[in-house]
Amino acid sequence: MSKFTTLKIALLGLVIASCGEKKQEKVKVVENTTPHIEVQKVGELKIAYYDQDSMKLNFEYYKQQEKIVESKQIAFNKSLEAKRTEGQAYLDTYTRRAQNNELSQDDMKAYEENLQKMENSILQYQQTEGAKLEQETNKRLETIGNKIQSFSKKYCLENNIDILVVYSKVGGQIGYINPSMNVTKEFTAYLNQNENQIKKEIGKK
């Protein structure tokens, strides 16, 4: 299930957040979220960016969701392996008894029918449960991605940033950005400080 590594894939490609007026709710974490950047102006625009890869490594709620998905993937793999082990043991028993001439034609037919049923059951389980897990993973990604986009806008509103660009090595959208524009640390701290609000809006605890 290669897509289950999608929690390592970029949540968003590019966010452009326009600004207005809103205030951040009171939070417990005291880490500074105010960006200390040299203003880069295009006309009258104030531009900043954050490194998406670094943000994902430090955004606590994202890491929590990643662990949930990984634990479910591990459980799924263990369950699937147990079914395969059971099927292999049944096949080994059939093979041994057949080689020792312990089976009648009816016995052999019954074994083969059961083996086919077990194989079909394993395949159906892999496809059905695997698809459910993949769907859940994609839904988590989409939900978190949408919420980060929403809080990107709020972050801009509170810090008078006209354009907030998401930088990612995987995306390769931008070849170079002046390091003085980097607000990754402050924006990640902002997300962590708003974790309870994000959880509340997503509806997952």
C-alpha cells in the first residue's frame, strides 16, 4: 500500500493568503509566532514563505495523525499476515497428507476447495480493508490540508502578510527564496498554539 506513505507527501502545493483582521485565541504555548523578516515588497505587497517539509516535522497535530495512520497500517499488515500464515499452514497440512497418501479423492477435493476459499478471502480482505484504510488516510490528509490553508490566512491577517508561499523540495515550485523571508518556525509555532482549535474544527480528538 504505497499510498500509506502519503503522510510524507506535501499537504498543499502553494498557498496564497490574503489579509484582513482577526485575533488569535489565547493559547498555552508561549513560543513566539511573530515573524522576524525583512519586508520584501513587490509594489506594496509583503511576501513571506514557510518550508512545508520542516513544518510537518514540527507540527504536533500532524505528527499525531501520522502516528494514528501508521499504527492502523501496522495492524492491517499484521492481520493480513496472520491470514496468509493460516492459509500457508493449511496448504502445508494438505501437502503433507497428500504425500503420505492419507487423503481420499473426496478429501483432496475438499482441501482444494477450502484453499481456494481461503485465497479468495485473503484477496478480498486485502482489497476491501486496504481500500478503507487508504480512503481514511486521504481524508485525514485533505482535512488537515484544508485546515492549514485556513490558518495560513489567519496567520497572514494577524501579521500583515499579503502573500504566504508554501515551499517544498518535492514540489520544486520555487528554485530560490531569500532566507530572510522564511517564517516556517513562527508559522509552525502558530499551528501548534492553535492545535486545540484545529482539533475542534476538524472534529477529531
